[in-house]
Amino acid sequence: MNQVHVESEFAPLRSVVLARSEVSAPESAASNPDLEFLPASARAKMFTGDLRVADPARQAAWEAERQAFAEVLQRNSIRVLTPRLLTDAEKETAGDDGYSNFFARDPFFTIGDHVIEGSLRFRHRRGEIWPMREIFDAEVYPSPARYVAVPPAEAARADDPSLGPGPFLEGGDVLVLDKHVFVGSSGLASNDLGYRWLRKYLAPFGYTVELVRLHENILHLDCALGLVRHGLMVVCPEAFLDGIPDRLQGWDRVEVTMPEAGLLATNGLPLSSDVYVTDPEFSAIGSQLENRGVTVEYVDFSITRSFGGSFRCSTQPLHRAP
């Protein structure tokens, strides 16, 4: 039986879901204020419709990035699971909002032996969970893991910039450190109601869930903080409205600036406490990690990063444990 359990952000990665490269942007994307967290270079490349049609060369290069990353994972003896593509019916259901199937981190997340479907704030991302459910059928249902879902978000008026009360809870905001779980909230993704739901759900299982307030230009917590191993993190201190959480005080830091955080400098992926994957853009960070005894693997992820996510965003572990 395949195991489903995530102990921490840096426990040895055994089995992981790696995202597909599928997105269609609505005509309103270029003027959407919620996308201002993207760097100017990424906003300048905004497109309309399915990327396969709008820019086939960029689509092909994007898929090649993901394949190169998959090869690194497999070379490190990690089992890689791939979601299916969206169906025509699912694309039609999305309507004018557009659709996406491009970051596996957010539509669900794994905490201990709990697999939890999230509730995404952006309308074009709310169908991202559908392609994951075949994986749940094969991997989660046969396992002893619990499988639950955040309550669906309430409907909001078309002109409501908040997109309603939620609850919103996205995997990019959820970082696991044994029985302590951090949940980020900037106003762009997970919110207080989503945090309160997770706290209530996990309390009987002995977890502490901590809300971490973030700068309004930070999409998710993992865009400001990466736990590399116990006692070592990559972090953007400026992104935390209340300072770095007390639980992480005293940890060794590789610090990045807000502009670097916007480029996804903290969004590398530990394959274990000893091996870390990042983009060559962040070789200075890689050098600092290597000086601390971490082996760093590099994959060019520039196109993936232009969509607002990187290595952690592209993956969701099902099994991380010694």
C-alpha cells in the first residue's frame, strides 16, 4: 500500500504530485488588481485564452521546464504522480473566468495523515481540484489517511473585489513543521475563516495552527518563507506584518528582499534535509545553502515563475517521512 503522510516541509520526499502545464486567462486578467503581486516582467507577458493557442512556443518551453524538474525528482528516487488534463466539460464550466491546472500545491494539501481539499479564492483556479481526484482514488482512498474538504466558498457578487467571505484556504499558505502548522494570509488567498476552519479540524489530532499575516503583495506564505531543514530557512523578513513567527526565532536565515520574494526566491523545494532544488536565478541563495552543507540542484524555472509559482507551488507531497 502506498503511504500517505507528511511530517514536515523537509522530511525525505517519497511521493509527490507534479502539476501539469495548462492555463487559460480571461480577458480581464491584464487589468485584474489581484494579479499585481506578479512582477512587472510577468504582467508584460499577460495573454488571453489558452496558452497552447496564444503562445505555443512558450507552452512548449513551460512543459520542458516541468519535465526537467520531474527528471531531478526521479533521479532522487522520488515517485512522481501526474494529474490528468482538464476535460472539455470542465473547461466549458469555467466559462469567462478562465481555467487552470498548473500548480498542484494549492487545490489540496497534506498534513500528517490528513489529505485536505482546499478552497481557492481566484475564480479561474476553483476547478483545479478536479484533475487531482483520480490520484486520490488511486492513492488516498486505499490508504489509512483521512480525506476531507474545506467548505466551498460562498458565492460573491461579480463586482465584489474581495470575492466573498470564503472560507479560502490554499496549500501555498500551509507550511507543516511536525505538529505545528503555519497558515499565511495576505488578502490574496487564504483568509481568517479558512485558518479558523483548519485550526478547528486539526485541534483534536494534537496540532497547533498559527495564522501568519503577510504583506499585501505576497500571494502565499511559501512566497515569503521556505523551511530548508530544522533550524535553517530562506525568508523575506519584510513580508511578515507581525515579524517572523516565534516558533522560528533562533533559526539560521538566508534572507531575501521583497523584490527577490516577488521572483519566488523562497519557493525552492527541499527533497530532504540535505538536498534542495531552486532556479539558477537564485544561485546566490544556493551558494549560501551549500556553505551550510546542503546539496543544491538547479532547474531553470523562469516560465513557471512568470505565472506566479515555482518549485513548491508546482508540487504537493503525499509522502514525506523518514
